[in-house]
Amino acid sequence: MRIDRVRIVRIPLHLVAPLRTSAGDHTSRTATLVEVTADDGTVGWGENVAPEGSFYTGETAEVSYRHLRDVVVPALTADRDELDDDELEAEDMALASMPMAAHAFTSALADVEARQRGVSLAKALGGSAGNVRVGVVVGLHDEIDDTVAQCVARAAEGYTRVKVKIVPGTDVDTVREVRAALPPAVELHVDANGAYDPSEPGRLAFLDGFGVGLLEQPFGPREIRAHAALARTISTPVCLDESVPDFAAAVEAISAGACSVINVKPSRVGGFHSAVAILALCAKNGIGAWIGGMLESGIGRAGCLALATHPACTHTPDLSASDRYFLGDVTVPFVLVDGHIAVPEGPGLGVAPRQELLVAAGTSIETVFGR
């Protein structure tokens, strides 16, 4: 395609409540959106979901935004008559150095291309439109009773899988109390965000007694051997998140026996193409896979839902309804119905930012290519 214009749109979002993890607190969110306009007038959207702090992968919201504006867009629009998302090389340093910035731009290109073809993004990624069963995340609380109450409330809303953040010290009581309070039909997963000491893999053996569906990222990102040792020690499936920043890391983790499930976040791995490649790798090797969330607005959420329809996805994704996190979404809100969210069926993402938000006070729009 030929690109006429690229704009970065920043819309402040209001969280219902902070989301607390062992790695840090999510207390605020600005939807940083990329609008790409092709020469035929087709408009596509992407989202940069880098968090405000550096606790996840080190790619902070502000640094990622500047890289998107000053490096990614200029590098991929300069001296190019045509730009095709399918032909972009992941090894391009403009893309590889900050994957969340790269995903923001390339996902907008993917949206444009799917709209031009008249197909849904889900179909373009190898899936299909429909309904996806989704899960919900409950963060850390000062009191276990508050965690339990949140889990029970989410189950009452219709979520059939709840993922609880855990840390050493309160983990046993948290898991015991939450599991006892939830209906038996509601799956329970736990996520440590690397909070545990890799020299003590036996510390997590207690999970086997509670029917936990999976344990996500117990150790630090580079602790592949420790994860492999743990996977041999406990029967609870070990899932990796931060340890898999790209396809090569997925190959290493699978080869080492470090996991039986991988959380595939397109923003973490640098885009939809890398994500689909990792999903195919998982399917080939009998590894479970699911799509994680990063507090996306409706733009990023639509893309993740489309990816979650891929046949290699075996587990419930972390893609809750809009009102789980936001008082108001940038798109028409995604709604939970019988534990599922509908994947948009229209061309491309099937959604776009609400026009009134694009002209609202507090929204900033910056043209970074074209005019």
C-alpha cells in the first residue's frame, strides 16, 4: 500500500480501579493510538500498550511513544513507494528494539490491509469471527478477603476463568480461600509475574493440591532452567509470559521443557506475524497457548480478540469486557455475554475510536507523516 498520512492519537482513559501486581501498580492509562491512512482513503488503527512503568519489559509508555514517533514511523515510511505489513522484517532494528512500538504501527497496517481486502482481521490472522470465551484478572490486595470478594464478584458477572496474582507469603492462603469461594465450574489460574526465588522450586508445589489450571511466570524472565526444573517437579502446568519476548525465545523455552503453555501477547512479541508464528510453533510441539492482555483499549482489545480465534489457542485469554478496567472505552465497548465476548465481524478490526473522543478536551493528535 501507499501511505498518505500517519497520526498518533493519545486519549486519556479513566480506570475503574488500580490493578496491582507483584511487579508494580497500573494506576493510569493513556490510549496511544496509531492512525494510518492509505492513498485510497482506507484508515487503519493500532495501539501502543506499553505500560506507564518499566516493571514489565522495560519498554515504558513514554519511551515507547517517542520511539514510535521518532524511529518506527520515519524508518518505515521514508523512501518507500509501497509498504506491505507482510513484507516487513522483524529483524529491522526499528521494529526489533521496541516491540510494543513496532506492534502499534504494524497492527495499524494490518488493519488497513484487511479492510482493503474486505475481510475481518480474525480471518486475516488465520482465525474466524465469532464469540471467544474470556477470562478475568484479579490483582493483589492488602487483605485476602478483598481478593476473594473480587474473584466471587467476577464469577457472578459471568467469567468462567479467574486469574489471581500471587506473591510469596500470602500465596497459600490466597489460593486456598479463592478456590473454596469460587464455584467448582470456574477455572482458577495464578500469575506470579516473576515474584519467586528460582532456587526454591518446591515452594510452589502447594498448587497441585488446589486444581489450579496453570501457574504463569513464577520466576524471572531469564530463568529458563529454573522453569524447566519446576515443570518437572509439579503437576500444575507452567506457563511463560515475560520469558518469551520473541520466536527464538519460544523455541528455547519449548526445547528446554520450561513450559507446557505460553501466553502470547502480540505487543510483547513485536506484532501479529510473530504472534502467529509462535502460535504455530506451540501447535506443532503440543504446547498450549492463549492470548494475554495489556490493559488495551478497544482498539488493542479488538486485535487481541481476533488473534484469540486462531486454532492454536487452547486456553482462555485475558481479554475482559471494557468495563472491567475502564469507565469508558475509546471504541464501542466490548461486553461480556454468558462468559464470552463477540469478535467484530466487519472488515479489519471492525472497530474505530469514537469520533467524539477524537475532538474531546485532553485528546492530542500529532501528524508524524504526511499532512
